[in-house]
Amino acid sequence: MKKPGMSLIVKRITKITVSLIFLFGVYIALHGHLTPGGGFAGGVIIALSFIHVVLAFGKDVALKRINEKAASIIESLGGLMFLGIALLGVMGGYFFLNVLSKGRPFDLFSSGIIILCNIAILLKVGAGLFAIFIALAFFRMPQEDKEKKE
Amino acid sequence: MIELHIILILMILGAIVAMEIESLLSSVIALGAVGAGLTLAFLLLRAPDLAITQLVVEILSLVILIKATVGVEVKSQRLRIKRGYLVFAVIFVVLFIWISRKAIMDLPQFGSPIMKMGSQYIASGLKKTGAANLVSAIILDFRGYDTLGEATILFTSAIGVITVLRKIGRKL
Amino acid sequence: MLPIFVIIPLGCAFLIPLASKIRQGLGRILATFAAALLLFFSLKSIFWLNAGAKVYYLGGWRPPFGICMVLDGLAVLMLLVVNLVGFLALVYSWDYLKRYTSDNLYYTLFSLLLAGLNGVVISGDLFNLFVFLEITSIASYALVTFGTEAEELEASFKYLVLGSVASTLILLAIGFLFGHVSTLNMADIADTLRYSPAKYLLNFSLALFIMGFGLKTALVPFHAWLPDAHPAAPAPISAMLSGVVIKTIGVYALVRVVFNIIGFTQLASSIFIGLGIISMVAGALLTVGQWDFKRLLAYSSVTQIGYVIFAIGLGTPLGIVGGLLHLFNHSLFKSLLFFNSGSVEFSVGSRDLHKLGGLANSMPVTSATSLVASLSISGIPPFCGFWSKLIIIIAAFQANHIIGGVVCIVVSMVTLAAFLKVQKYAFIRKIETLASAVKEVPISMKISMLILAILCIGVGLFFNSFISTVIQPAAQVLLEGLNYTAKVLGKG
Amino acid sequence: MTIYILCLVLFAIGIYCLIVKRNLVKKIIGLGIMEYAVNLFFILLGYRHNGNAPILDKQFGVGNFVDPLPQALILTSIVIGLGVTALMVAIAVRIYEKYNTFDIDEIRRLKG
């Protein structure tokens, strides 16, 4: 029976590259306020690293690591975190106020809520796009069923 | 900016190919080419943030589109472009440009924008938000509410896809 | 505290997927509680307002810098429309969703729809208006396909394509305005436009705005998607679509942009009047020939939106008051009619008027409320529809727009004929086969229908006090037009 | 001036592809092209002659910067385009499962 996913070479290489892609995504999101990129680009890169695993190893292997229920929970948590940070600003008087200290410019923790917002967006975008891909990948196309039946 | 013109002409050709070619898979790949051209254009126009995001979003939408069109062969697609369509196409494009060309005249000269708000953001960006990347400063601090709407759009589209693709919708 | 109108539905939309994992019914309670809170705050916001406009600076930045939220007379009226019909649609769908699976997805999308609509109404920034308009559209695309049946999917795809074309046209129009003015705050744009007007660019972006928002609000040349999308959607969603969504992201946004930013020129007025008349006539002709209950209602929405656009296009104070009152009344009786069609479909299972009949005695509440709604949509005196149509006709004749006035009268006759046909075939005439098996709809659907019927009669009876408290300040905002900037930016 | 014209030609091609083509996927592609054209149009508005990217640096501070505001707007618009495309693909896949074709005319014929 043909094993799901692609050939052995692809699997071996994906084992190496997936963690690099994931790291790169986190790097871009966290340094959003210093270098180009940000929460959105980082989140999409992380979603792509999961999709990379799904394409290379087939659906069920990837789902052991992060399944659909976890994806939608992380997505809602990301959204609530972002809304929470915005509500944090209400303490200081206005809805989206940058309450936290601005810190010294040009070093990593330097611009108050921007980093926290980037992390929230990272979670939300990554999990949301992965949930979209899983829903699409799981949806049996009619001719795939025919192949299964033959 | 002659190279920008070249890229734009290539994107237009790519768009025409994406439109007219018969097999769905190659028209999706042509769309990918147009997207890659757009990433290059963003780099040339000094917008690195957008180039990264556009490239990565481009990859994702290609993966999704190919997922939809894999294994779908287009049945009787009449390839030869009928005379009527070509003429109608050219007239439509020329008409659209003719109407909008006077409006373009009123726009500022390419390369010298009136940066009424932009200059204020540049001047006070670092001082007020502490972020070196001004685009992130605008997205998350000056106009953070836009990004809240933005994140909601992705959330809505994810829930929408899950709603559309669920097996049985109605229990009669 | 203006942002609560967006925080409550958004927070509830993010919470529902989590809550429904804990316990199944929790999502429904959370969504209805949020909608009730929103309705309470929108009723309170009527009395918050003392003539001027309340401006809320997001993130603590003064207007041209950051985004600001603006609450003025027009926004209060639209908030009332959105949250009233939204709450009643949610109550209606408590029982209606027995026919559908996985209702927590429905409640999440519904809260997102409410968040998008409230975001559009109170936003004081042009690009922010586009972002929340996009949230509303995507949520309504997904909700139209909630039953995942073949014709629903096809109708929703057409709606999605035309909706996205409209959004792209609106974004292009914002691009042209931004290129010329390079600032995004609505008041700031109007202010800079006054000193450096570029006539041709303004007319071009006005044309793009009218095409974009015209597509969203289904005026006649662009109404192709409406007769397919509304019948396909579940009843509370088509009530929200017809009653609220095409008004908020269509009529409200168009009116806000044209009156408060670009300025209401003679050209814009003639375009509005022209589109209004065509929509009225074409909508009326299409309504008469319909036999599917929901398609008939969808076509009649095109006519009524034609009334609103025609009245506001007149530009006279009376015309604008008539238009806004008709906008409010239409959201009342049109959603009631869609609720009735939903109840008929819920208990009888078919929407075709040929097969229906004799439901008067087996479904008393539904037939009574649909009688009230049909009479008020065709403008019979004691009900709310009469006053708004009367004011519009008087305004038309005052502005010596004879053709428009005559068209209004003829079209309301045709609407009366169409809805009497509905009453006769669906409720009054007797056919033995069907009447026995049918039983009345569950309690929550009856409650929302009754509340809407009472509101229809109430607005009809106390119309002048209603006009003075809610409609007059809204009309005042439009009449003042460009000094919207004075109120928001606080300078001349 | 000509650069704006080229951008609007791309936009017109997108509209044309949307109106004329009968295949669902071609309509999705047409919409994608329109989104690309509008995004490019915004950034063209913000470009400044031999300006550089709006990222501040330790050494040479504020240089001749390009307008950062349209870039912030277009980041949002790109992700909107992605959301709409994902929803369209989901509906198109579902329609394909029901009607077994992507062609609008056949769908209308099958619908009867």
C-alpha cells in the first residue's frame, strides 16, 4: 500500500527544513518593530511550515502534532489576546493606548505593546491559516473517493 | 524607473496568459508569476514589509488554488479566441483607460507624493512609539484598530471556510 | 465609551468557539446576551447625543494622526436599525436552527456580522470603514451558504464575486482620494478637499463609489446577485441581509461619503434620483411576476431601496427625512416578512405560493403578523410604511419632481397588488390537502415576529415623536453636509 | 503618469476576465489580478523619487523616506485578498463536488 505523503528524500529534507522555517517565522514576527516583516508575515510563514509537513508526510501524521481542534482553540486565544492588549489600553484612558513603557529605541523589547500585538497576531494568523488548509485538505474531492474505491 | 515599467508590462502579459490559457493548473501558475512580479515591484518601490508579506501570502494562495484545481481537466474548452471577444476586450480596456486618464492627471506626479500624514509619521514615529520600523508603528500603534479589524477578517474567513466545507448542512 | 459597540460582538465572537467546546448551548446564550447588551446601548445612545457629535480618539491620538470613532445623529439611527433587527433575528434563530447542523458556527458568524456592521456605522476613518465593510461582507457570504445545498452555494458564489468586485472598486476610489489628499480621516479629507478641489478626480471617484456601493446595495443596474442570494440564505440571515446589511454597507456608507466628504453636488443628486427611479420601476415589475415567496420579497427590497435613494437624492430637508424614515421602516417590515416566509417554510416546507394555502387558521400568529407587514409595506394609513411614503411623495412634488412623485404612487400600488396576492394565496384561500398537517411555529419565532409587528404599528401611530427624536438629528447631519468636519476636528 | 496607466490596464484586465470567463477558477484568478492591481496602485501613490524604505537605523537616522502610510494600508488589503480567495476556493470546491463541473453555463443547465 503506498505510504501517504511524498517520497523518502522529500521526507528526510522536510525534517530539517521545517524547524528552520518555523524559526524564521518566529524571528520575523518578533523583530517586527525593528526589521521589515511583522505579525502577519511571521504567522503566514509558520502556517506554511505546518502545511509543508502536511504535504510531505500526508494528513494524519501532521495531525498528530497539531490537530484541527487545537488550531481553532489557538486561533480564538490569539484573537482574545489581541483584544485583551487593546483593552489594556483602556486602563490608560483610550481603547488602543500604548500603555507599556517604550524602552530604549533599537533594542528588542523597545516599543511597548507592539511586540505583544505581534505575538498575538502570530498565533492567530498561523493557527487560522492552518485551520483553513486542514479544512480544504480534508475535504474529499469526488475523484479522490473514486481512486479510494478502485 | 524604467525597470518598474518592464515589470508591469510583464505582469500584464502574465495576466493575459493567466486569463486565456486553457488548462486551469497553468493559469494558476501564471497568476503566481503575476504575484511574483508584484513582489519585485514592491521591492523596487522601497516597501520591504509588503514584499515579504506578498510573497508568503502568494505561496499560500497558490497552494490553496492548486488544491482546488488538481485533477480537474477542462472538457470542451474552445481554445481559439473568437473575433468578438478580442475586439470587445480591447474596447473595454481602452474605454476604461480613457475615462480614468483625466483623473490620473489630477494625481500628483509619480515620485513626488504629497506626504501630508506620511511626513508627520516619519518625524514623530520613533519618539511616540519607540518602533524603528515605521510601518509596524503605524499598523500596531497609530492605526491599531485597523489591524484588529484585519485579524477579525482572517478569523471570519477561517470560520467561513469551516462552515462551507462541513459535510451535512441541513437536517431535514 | 464608543468602542463597546465593537468590543462586545468581537469578544463574544472569539469566545463562542471556546464556550461551545465546554457546553453545547453556551454559544447561543452568549450571542443573544451580547446582542441584547448592544440593543440596550444603542437605545441609550439616542439620549447620549446633545446636538453635536461624540468623537472617540482610538489609542489616544488626535484625529488626523490615529483613527477616530464618530457618533452623530445618522450613526445613532443606523445603530438602532442594526442592533434592533440583529437582536430579533438572533431570538428568531433560537428555534429556526433546529433545521441546521453545528449552530455555534452560525452564532460566531452572526456576532462577527454585528461587529462588522457596528464598526462600519461608527467609524470616522475612510479605510477603517472599508475594513469593517469587508468583515460584514465575508461574514454574510459565509452565512448565505449555511445550508450547503447546491443552489445556495451557486447563489453565494455569484454574491461573493460581485461583492468582491464592489470592494475592489471602493478601494480604488479610496486610492484616488488618498492620492490627491494623502490623509484618511473623513473630516480631514473633506477639509483638505475644500481648499484644493480637483474636479475631474472627484467626479471619477464619485462614479467609482456609486458603482461600488451601488453593487453592495443592489440598485437596479447592479442587482443581479440579490434575487438569488436572499432566498437561498436561512430566513433570519435573509432578514438581516435585506433589512440591515444592504442598508448599512450600501446606503449609509454611500450617503456618508457623498454628503460629508465629497459634497452633495447637482450631479450626485441627479444620479441618485435617476438610479432611484429605475430601481423602483424595475423592482416593481419584477416583484409582480414572482411566485416564490422569498424571491418576491427580495425583488421588493430592490424597489424599497429605490424609494430611499430617490428620496435622499432630492436633497430637500423633507426628502431626506422621508428617505431615512423609509429606511428605518423598511428594515422593520421587510425583516418581519422574511421571518414570516421562514416560518411558513419551517412548518410547511415549501416557499412556492401555488402549493401554500389556508394557513390562516393553522398558523394564526404568522398570518396575523404577515398581514400587518404586507399592509405597512404597501403604505396603508395606520401602519409605518404609509407615513414614510407619504413624506417622500410630498417631498417629490415640493421639489417639483412630478415624474418621480407619480412613479412613487404607481409603484406603491403595484407593491400593494403583489402583497395582496401573497396574502390571498398563502394565508386566506382554502386548500384541503395542506391545512391539516401544519402546526404553528415554536415560541421564539413567534416572539420576534410579534415584537416586530407591534413596532410596525407603534412607529405608525407615534410617527411624529419618533421623527423628532431619531430621524430629525440624522437628517440634520446630512443637511449640514460639509461642516461635519467642524464637529469632528473642532475647527471651522 | 504612464505607470498609473499600466496599473489601471492590469485592473481592467482583471475586470474583463471576471466578466467574460465562464469558469469559476478563472473568476477567482480575475479577482486576484484586480486585488494585485489596486494594491500596486496604492504603493505607486506613495513612492518618492530615490527615497529609501521607512525603516530607521542607528547610524543615519531619518533619510529621504518613502510614504509609510499606504504600505500600512496595503498590508491589510493583501490579507483581505487572501481571506476572500480562501473562501472563494472553498465554495468553488464545494460547487465542484455538487455539480462536477466548474463551468457556469453547465451549472445553470444542471440547475434547471
